Amino acid sequence: MPVKEIILLTGTKETRKTLVKQLEEVIGDFVRIHHESLEENISGVFSNKLIILSSPEITEETAPYIGESCKVLVAKRTVNFEHIDKLLFLAPKTKALYVNDGPDTVYESIETLLQLGINHIEYIPCYPGKKNIPEVEFAITPGEVDLVPPFVKEVVNIGPRLIDITTVMTILQELDLLKQKGDIVSDKYIRKIIDLSKKLSMTSRQSDQLNRHLKHVLDGVNDGILAVNSKGMITVCNENLTNMLGLSPGKTVGRTLQDVLRNAELASFILNDSEEETGWFSLHSGDVLIHRFHLKTENTIVATFQNAHETIELEKSYRRELLKKGYIAKFTFQDIKGVSSSIHKTKEIARKIAKTNLTVLIEGESGTGKELYASAIHNASLRQEGPFLAVNFSALPEDLVESELFGYEEGAFTGAKKGGKIGLFEQASGGTIFLDEIGDISLKLQARLLRVLQEKEIMRVGGNKIIPVDVRVIAATNKDLLKMIEAGTFREDLYHRLKILYIRLPELRTRKEDIYPLIRHFMFQSGRSQIEIKPDVLEKLMRYQWYGNVRELKNTIDYMLAVCDGNVITTDDIPNESFFQRKSRENLEVQPAAEELPADREEALFILEAAFHANEAGQPIGRKKLAERSAHWRRPLSEQQIRKRLALLEERGYIVTNRGRTGIKLTRLGVDYLLANRPDLIGKL
């Protein structure tokens, strides 16, 4: 018996491949299938053949290739069952374009899907020339991916449609094979349907198992979890939440939120349009902390309910643990003591800087409080609940700095810890890392640090994986980085990356009015605030230049408290000159001594003090008012005498005499001189 043959003609290559595969599986054992497509150019004219056309749309184009005595059969097509399970994963009421090459095939396929029960999707016809196509996220297509509009985010390709069973039976009838092979072909189709049913059943079972598993997971979570769809319907409510709300399990999902919650304020909070928010509410079980956020892709609101008191205790425990590890910022702006205008201005700038997430460079001499400011900035920032880690480059050996900062993988070097080690940048994620003495870092590490600042990512020593880090960097130095750049020992690009925000800390010798408040603070810290300091002690301390800044002052106070007798500190308790920093010893008592002023030194101090009080009160003062005040002093002065004294004080740079209502103003040098000679005024600033 000669082998029967059919000619399959299709429009596209992909359709040809799909239909040939189908026919080979069904009738390929006893029918030879010759196949060509218009897309690949048909080789010639066929005669005396049974021609199968893939669709009526190609009838006209294939006509030149169909010769005499040919029988033409246009195939009826149906949805490709092998990929239909992809549609089952789309959520109910999903709007999706159904994309094909013409209106007939589009509407026919949509009708077939609806008849098959795939009716949970809102199908939107889409074909070339179709107008007013809505912009939706999903599209379904039987292999015509190129026709999908560019605005579609996700395409479900179910593959080209298959030839239906009636067309296959017609082919067998035309080949006079229906009686002989019809039952065999029918059995193959039935097996295909059974395989599809098994596949769908397996998918359903797996979905049920996953749902049960997720329910157990959600019920095992210590927090209450709630999900609400765009219509206000509850889609998820775990067991802990039903307990918090005092509801019966199983009676919440599928109901509206307003129907379940008696608290209208809480329902309004959860359904709010804002992106993310946290609120505090009182429920049946007590106070709860609720965090609400949107899942935009799911068009769902999710809210987590946490027991407020447990959360507070957990936070306290967490912070205690961080404190044990030294990962807590210990100081705030209240811990920065001083009454001078320079310290007030510096703190004001630092408070503003704290509110950003930008990198900060703090410059200042040793002992000016760089770590104090870094800690205060962290505690006033949006990252205050995160860790605060400090690393001092001058205290770490060069070969340890890299592994401490970036961590290392197991086997990265000899002696590396098994399992590797997490670095400080990773540990500080969500918080702040303070890089102290940044001027001591090597050029090699400067390059790695620059990458962290630029890319917000690190790579562990010996590793090959990029790790993103969310950390704010505060760097500090007592060195002149610009001179180091000129010398080639510090990278200019790193300098500018660090100096996005900048603070220069004032030296103690430029703000001597802060000395007395600092002394009282240190004495209070030591529990010795009742001890008296003699005025001549304060006078002498005011004359030191304090090149060691606040740290040197604190050391001096600690020393005097340790060696004083009784409850009084005298000049005998002041350390000798070798105690103080070298520059300070070389420049002791740089303030003008008594003999540097004329004999009427007391008159000069009287004028400075009167101007000082007027300036502090914001009141103008001139020669006339000074003369009036001197009338009540033990040595009255005329306006002419005061004029001479003012000229001398202005010559020495202690005052500035302004015309008009502002009058006489003390300069910084004048304030320092006055306080050095009248330490009793320090506390009145």
C-alpha cells in the first residue's frame, strides 16, 4: 500500500513547526507530511495533492502554488492545550490583551477559551489596525509576540493554535484512512486530554499544598498580618490577628474591612492612600503598632500588627545588645557643652546636617570632639534606630583595616575565620559608620573606600560577590587634607566625595568663654560639683592656650580633683608646665598681662565689663552712658577720660566703636581679656 502524503502550507515559520509537530505525533506513523511556509518562500507548484492550509487568511497568497487536481482543506484551529496552564496563574479579573494577526482568529480564540472555562480573565481583542487599545500590563498571544504593543509589561505566549480534531478526521477521510486509523487518532487525542488533565490536577494540588504551607507560615508568625484588596475586601488574615481583634477564625477572609473592624479610625488608617505609614492603636488585646504599606503590583494593602509592649521590649533588648558590642551612638547634642557663639553656630549647622543622608567630613584639632559630633549627628538623624560603628584608622594596623571594613570570605588568607567574617560596612547597614582619622588611610584603601561612596556596594576580601550597603559615612580628621592632596598622599576625588557636607570644629582657645561651663560639667561628671575653684585658679586656666583642646582641659580638671585637699582647688593644685601640651607651654599667658595696660587698668576693666553687660543684654552703650555708670563707681570718670580709655582699648583690638545706635562692641580678644581678668563673669555668659 503506497504511503499517503499531505502538503501543509502555513503563513509563518513558527506556525509551520508547531503544526508539523502536532501532525507528526497524531498521523505521522502512516502519513508523510510535506510542509512549507510563506515566510520561508514556497518551493514550487503542487499538483494532485491534498493541501492543508493553516488558516483562511493565507488562501489568496498560496493560490499560485496550488496546481491542477489538488484538494484544498482549510484547517480549523483551536487553543494550544499544552500551554494553557500558563493562563491559570493569572489572577481573577486580570485584564489582558489577546493578540493575534487578525480579528477572526482573535475572536475565535477568545470564544474557545471561554468555552473551555478559562473565564477568569477579562480578554481584550488586539490585532493590527485595532484602535483604542487600553494600556494594560498583560498580553496573551498564540505565538505572535512581535504584534504585542510595547506598553505591555508581561506577555503570556501560549504558542500557535493547533489543528482541531475535526480537521484531522477530515484529513483521514480524504486519504481514505478514517475507518482504518480513526480510532487510533481518537485515542491519541484522548490521551492528550488526559495528560493535560493530569497536569492541571498536579498544578492544582501543588497550589493547594502551597496555600496550606503559606497559611501555616502566616499563622506561625508572631505578628498579626492583614491583606486587603482594592475593593476593601480582606484576602489574608492570620490566626494571631483574629486573636488580637477578638474574632472567630475563618470568619474574616472575604468580608469587607469595615464589616470586620469596629474601629472606624483604624479601618480608615489601613485604607489610606499614602504609600507607607505606621500608627499606634488600642485593640481588644491591648496596644498595637501597625505598619501599613502598598503592594502596587497586586493592588493590595498589607498591614502588620505588632504588640506594642513586646516591640518596645524587643527594641530595648536590641539596643542593649548593640550597646554591649559598642554599636550605639552614646552622645547627643545636649552632651556638647558650651555657651559661645561659635559652639552654638557649629551645633546649629550639625543639627541641620543630621537631617540628611549625605556624607559628612568633620575637621578639627585633636580633642575638639569629632566623635562627639559624629555620635550626635547620628542620634539626630533618620538612622538613629540603626547601628553606629566607629573605626579609628590610626589605631588599626594597615593589614587589618581592609578586612575589618569590608569583611572576608573563608580561606581569603592564612588564619581567616571559618565561614568568613562580616565587615563593619555590612554591620552598619541601615545606620552610620564613623571613619575617624581618615587622613591615616593608605592610598590602596582610599581607592576601595571611594568605590563604596560612589556605588554604595562592597566586596569582601577574597570574595567575588557585590554586596549592596545602606550606610551613611561620617569621616573625621585632624590633618590638613588639602596639603596631603598636594603631597600626593590623599586622593582628591575621595576628598570631594567625603566633603559633601562639612563641619569645622572650633578650637577651645578661640572660645574661652566655654572654659568655665566645661569645668563645671567635668566636675559634675566626676561627682565633685561641690568643690570650690578659687578665682585665681580660673584666671590662670583662662590664660592657657589649650592646644590639646577640651580633652586637655578635662585631663587638667581630673588631675586637680585628684590632688586637691579638702573641697577647694587652689593654684597649688594646677599641674606644672610639663603637664600641658608643648605648644601650650611655649605660649603660656599669651593674653596681655596687667603691665601691658596703663596704670588705670581697673578703669579699662570697668569699661569692658559695662560694655560686656550691655552687649549681652542687646542694649547700645556709648561714652555718655559709661560716664553715668561710673558716677556710681568708686572712681567717677568724665566723658573725656572715657574717650581716652576707649581709644586705647580700640587700638589694642579689644573693642570696636561704632557711630550711631550700636555704640561700643567687644571683640573676641576683648571678651577673652575681660574673662581672663574677671573669671567670675564666666557663668554669666
